[in-house]
Amino acid sequence: MPVSDAVSETIGDDDTASGLPLNELFYSVQGEGKLTGTPSVFVRTSGCNLRCWFCDSYHTSWEPVYAHCSIETIIEKIQSFDSASHVVLTGGEPLIHPEAVALLERLNELGYHTTVETNGTIYRDAPIDLASISPKLKSSTPTEENAPADDVDGWNKKHETERIDMDALGQLVDSYSTQLKFVVTDRTDLEEINELVAQIRANSTTTIENEDILLMPEGTTREQLADRQQTVAELAIEYGYRYTPRLHVDLWNDAPET
Ligand code: SF4
């Protein structure tokens, strides 16, 4: 599974009161979305309110591992990457943590461009330059057959009930520059994507262009992506949406901290 299954000793510090539970913090290139290829510091929080069966950050959701890190220590680690100007706050679901707002405010004060990668179920008022919203489709719901853990333990129902929050989606779209990024497993997802896009457009006052709607192939290894990427690119052409690769998988396959 990608993402770290053990937390670096350098991440944790003693300040658990005001910190964030981090899985990893690293410098790489953005692999997905409109900023693909942009060198960025990734701050990956642990913990998620959903459980996609295909989760590409298993150790932030199904089996979360983390250490708490204070906001100031996170800032120091980000500043240690001298050439970095972009920061990606990702997860898990980073917006389940109220402390994410304090981090985003500090990053804004320091002049960093911030992307927040979110599943779109939670709205927070924070300085965010790009909200990368990935609403989860029916095809993401875990079952006894597809879940990566033995015990789905109620997550099937919780995931299905909570995966779309139209109020939060509308607020996010109206508050921030956004991209809507859908993980596509096959052609049958497109009907639901079209319906969701229509609902989000009806529920917000902001114009959502088709180029803001991204189709991304499901898959966490080169082999899995190879099976799907052409189909998803052809669907993007057919529907007038944008295709996004998973460049980090192409470059580094399944490795943590990429
Ligand atoms: S919403 Fe994202 S982090 Fe949460 S389970 Fe799904 S893919 Fe994983």
C-alpha cells in the first residue's frame, strides 16, 4: 500500500494539544490535478471519516498510523525545503481536524500556495488557494468482498450515508478556487458523475466549468493504472471533462512519501 505504514521519528513532538496527527511530510511533485508536476511539500494527516475500498492512503484510513506534530514544528519542516512554494494538505481527510485551519492560516501568512485535498464532506473557513475536492461515488463503497480489511464493521453503511454532503460541496465550491476530481473505476461511473456535477452546479452560485471537472483512473500501481487510464482518458474526451494522470504512480509506483 502507498503511504507510510510507520511514522518517521522526526515527525512527532510533544505538543499534542495544538498539533495535527501526521502520517508523513515530504517534498515531491504534485501527481494529480491542475497542478500536476508542481514541486510541493505534502503534509499528510491521518484519519478519515470515509472508508473507500480502494483508498490509496490505507494507513490514514483503514489502519491509521500517525504521530502528533505541532503547527510550528510542521511549519519548520516545510521551511526546511528551501525551494518550496506550494504546500499540499492531504490525508486521510485533513478537514476532519480543526487544527488544519491554524496550519493553513500560518501558511497563508508566510506566502505559500496551499492546496487542500478533501473528500468534500466537510467545510472549514480557511485560506485555501485550491480546494481539490474528490466526491466519492457509489463505486467507492466498501463491501465484505472488496474491503482491504477483514472487518468492514459498519463502515459500509456509514460510508454510503456520508460520502456526499451537498451543503459542504456547495460551500467549498463557492468559497474557493476548486477542482472536482472523480476517481473512475469504469464507464458506469459517468452517469453518477454527471448527476453529481448537475447537483453541485445547482447548489452553488459559482460557475463550474467542465475543465474544472477531472476524471482520474482508479489504481495505486502502474499495472492497475495501465488497465484503466486509456478508458478514462477517452471518457474525458467524450464528455468534455479533463483527464488527470496519477504522475506519482507513473514515476514511483507504490512507494511511500511520493
Ligand atoms: S476519502 Fe480519501 S482518504 Fe478517505 S477512505 Fe476515501 S480515498 Fe481514503
